[in-house]
Amino acid sequence: MSPTVTAIIVIVVGMVLLGIIWAVASIMKSAPSDVSAGSTPARTARDQLRPILLDFHVRGDVAEIYYAVPLDEGEVDDHLRDLMCHDASLVLHEKRSHGLPIAQVTKARVYGRRGEEAVVIDVMDLEAPGDIPEIAAPELVPHASATGFDPLTHLGEQEFEVQPGVADRPSEEDLAPFLDEIVIAKPVEAQLRAAGIDPTNVSLRDLALALLRTAGYEVVVGRVAVSTVDSGSAEVYTARKAGLEVLVAIVPHHEGEHPELPEQIVNMFVIEVAHLNPQRALLVTDKFGPYLVHEKERSDPRCRFITRGRLQAFVDGFSIQ
């Protein structure tokens, strides 16, 4: 055999070996790391909004899972318990996939926070040591997992009653806290607590943005802030979901301010909508709404002003049955 033929054979064999090595490496890379004990359950879109994990310990045969979840006084709500146990099962899978030995674990204690104190939410009993239960994610926001579900849709379709102006109301400059005038459904409250938000003590901004996130929206800070001298200001965000872009402006009421949304902010918001051209636009405020908002909504149906009298409908949109 000539040296040339021999060289060609060596090159071909070398290429074949390299191909085999590459294929094996690819298979090993794509294989789940928890194969021997069951792979981690696949994440769904709604799993991306996870409770904040503070700490994890294994003490003997007990796993302790600590979350930054604010708890109310009294018994833990069933919705919140179901949500936290679901996430705890995911945490156990993740810890095992990262090599943490939990084969001896027979129980998992799930903790939240009540003030500075860690409080047990529930205790999960494993059927066998290391046998992590598969707990389905609770449907806290009905229909949220359905394709095309959008809790903001009903706001665009709803015909709100015309609200009387401030002149037709008692002449009180200081408004009561908006939380005193709305009711948050238990499933939505559970989702908020799981996200680290106490629904009994939350700002308008944090509530509005958290509700959007529970519905699958990605919220980012906007590039502008609408403001007027002595008339308050609007914090502007962009919420995105499945190709839909929503401009969100939030105008909280502060003590001593006029209780009605300034017309300057209304007009500047509409101008910003025309400039950025989103598919939808929301202005959320706990101030009363001037009659001007109805005119603006008729002129541009993309715009919705969630004023004080509409906040309950906005919150209810995230617990539609």
C-alpha cells in the first residue's frame, strides 16, 4: 500500500472517530442530569414567576425550604399552600439535579415569613425516601394557561359608567388609601404573596406591575416619565407578552395633591401613546378621573384609563371565572 493511500485511510479514520466523539458528547450534554432519579419537571410559562427562595437545608431526613413569602395572621390560605408546595417540589428536583444528596429525605417543610419569623406553610410527606412528589401547578388565575388568555381584554371591551367630577363629590382633598376600597380575590392574593408582595400593604405601582407579571407579562421600565409641575407624575413601563406590547403609566396619589387626575397628564399620556404606537395603553391611578378620559378613550380605543372608580374592575380581571 502506498504512503499516499495510507495517509488517506488515517485521515478518514480520524474524521470518523472525531464524529463519534462529537456525537457522544452531544448526547451527554443534552441528557438530563437527574436521569437516575427522575428528571426535573418541565417548566411552563407560568412557572417563570417563582416565589423567592431564601434558604434550603437538609437536616437528617427533613428538607427545609424557606421562602420570602409574607404571610397574613391566622391559617395559611389553601391557594397559597398549593402554590408553595408545587414550587417546593420543583426546588427538590433542582437541588438533586445539582448533586445535593437528598435520597434520605422523607419530609419537606415549607416556610414563609410573618414579620421576622419563619412560619411553616405546610409539611410534605414523601411516599418513600428521596421520592419527590409531582405536584401540579394550581390554576390560581383561571384560564391563564390557555393560549391567548389576556386579563386586560375585558378592559378594552368594558363600557365604564361616566364618573362624576370632583366638583360633584365631597370636597375632601385627602383620599382614603385605595386598598380600603378594593377587594382582592383569594387566588390572586395568594399569587401576590408568593411573589413576595403583601397585598394588605402594597403601593399602587407594585400591585399593578405584579398583577401584570402574574398574567405572564414581562415588565420593563419605560424610557420616559410623564410629569407636570404641581400636578403629580407618571411612571412609565412597557409590558410585553406573546408579541403584544402594552404601554403602562402609573400615577399614584400623594397626600396633599388634588384628588383628580390632571388633564395635563391625560394629554401627555395620549401624545406618548401616539408616539410609541403600542397595541394597548393603560394609565393606572388611584385618583378620580376627569370626564376628559372618556373623550380620549373614544378617540383612541387602545387607551384605557384605570382611575379610582375602575381599580376594582382592573383587579377583578386577574381572577375571571
